[in-house]
Amino acid sequence: MDAYDKGSNARPVPGEPEPAAAVPDNLPPEGHETSDGHGTPDSHELPDSHGSPGGPKPSGEAPARIPQQYDDQQRDDQQSDGQQYGGQDDDTALGAPPLPPPTGIAALSLPFQIAAALALAVVAVAACVHVGMVFLHVAPSNTVTKQHGQAIDEWIYPEFEQNWKLFAPNPLQQNIAVQVRAEVRAADGDIRTTRWYDLSALDGAAIDGNLLPSHTQQNELRRAWDFFVATHDNANRPNGLRGALSEKYLRRIVVLRLDREQAGGRGAAVQQVQVRSRTTNVPPPKWSQEQVSDKPIVRELPWWPVSEADRPAGARPAESTGTEASAR
């Protein structure tokens, strides 16, 4: 066995050329078609022991040129990747999720964004003005309230009036029931006076057992009566500029409530109303030595004629006759 025998571990003699690699006998000659219709593959396409085409390259030789078909396929794959990710950056092309679409105001067009911003600005300004007015109304007298007290009162009264009667040192210790009766013109033309309607009792029945009572059921009638009492003396005469406003406010509320209760029957028109209050002291607890009167105090107001401005929308107007009842 010499150095050229297969399987020999002998090394070639220095200075002698290395023998050419043996070619298997079963390969067809170059350029000859095989039985499957393909010619003999080039030398760089022959798989080596690791499955890579071309086998080991001798040292000093240039690497085999990659076929043009492979270059075109790689370029097509890169272009398809760029189209799939919409031409985004490399991080997105490598599989990063696309940016989410805009939401909220940012999703609107520019004109609608401007309109929404203006609406929010108006709401914010109105809220700040209202909070400031309420603060100045309940705050102690100061320079601002002295100079702009009328503007503050016009903003607050009558719907937003505030007081401290719920808290010490003078919490409410009386039950005040506001009652009303009316002179109505019935559908048949007769004029008659209704019974007394206890509006405070109706509000109490609506609140009792209600987990979410409305603000009007709890405070509208009570605040209207407090407003009237604060602006009138014991003879029911107004003691300031807000007296007429308090009368109008209370009259509109009782007319609305009478229309809701269908006072005088269906189709009857309210012509005059009379309001009274019935005040009783809250009895002290059993352990207290305080003595209070249990006799109710009644305050009855004069008759008020009802105008069309006092009637709720859709209410039946009063029929004008030559014998209308005058204010008592």
C-alpha cells in the first residue's frame, strides 16, 4: 500500500504533485443527458459530505459564483417584505406590530377637532365661572363681593342659592310643609276652589324608599319657600329687590305641581293660587330637658293671579270672560 492507495494514512512525498481525486465510474460524461432528462451537474453543484453544493473548495481558488436565478429570487423576497410592511422601518419589517390607529379627538378630521376643542374650552370656562360665583356667594364679605355683589346674586338666585342651615350652629329644627290650593275653571265652565294639596308630603312620599331621589324632589320646593321667606317680612311684603323674583319663582313651581296633579279635574285651567306653610317643631329627644311647643304655626299668603307666563308648556290656558275672579 502506497501513499496513493485509498484508505492509506501515508502522506505524499514533498515536492510531488498530489493525485487527482478519483471520479466515480458510474457518473456519465460531462454534457451527457441522464435518463431523467438532465445533464450532468457542474462540479460546483455536486454535493459534498455535508450536503452543500460544490464540495470543499481548494485553497486559493475564488468561490463559485452564485447563479443569477438565486440573486433574482433573493431580490424579489426583499421587495415583497417591504411591500408587506408598507415601507416601514427595519424594526417593523422584522416583525414589530404596526402602530394602532388614532382614537378619540385625534381620529377626527381637522375641522371637527377644532370644533371639539372650542366646545371643551367653552364648557371649561363656564364650569370655572360657576364654581367661582358659588365660592364668592358663600364666602365672607370681601372686596370682590362688595363691588360685584349684584352680578353674583343674579347668577346664583334662585336656582343655585347656598346656605349653611344643615350644619351647626343652627341646624334645622322644624318641619315645614308647603301647601297650595287653586281656583280653577273646569272644562264645563264652572269656577271652583280645590282642596289643599300638601306638596311637601308628595315630595316626601316620592323620596321615601328611593335610593336615587331627584334633586327637584328633595330641594326645589324647600329652596323656593326659603327664598320667599328670606325676601319678605311677617306681613308677606317684599323687603328688597328680590321679593318679586321670589314670588314669581314660587308661583311657577306651585302652578306646575297643580297641573301635574290635575287640580280641578282633567281639562281645568288654574286661574289663581294660594300658598300656605305649616310649621311644627321637631320634638327633642327623651333624654333632653328642653321644652318646645307642639302647636303648628300656619302662614297663609294672599291669592296670586296666574298669568300665561306662569303656566307650564302645554297647559290649558284660562278662558277670558267678563266675570273673571279678582285677586282676593
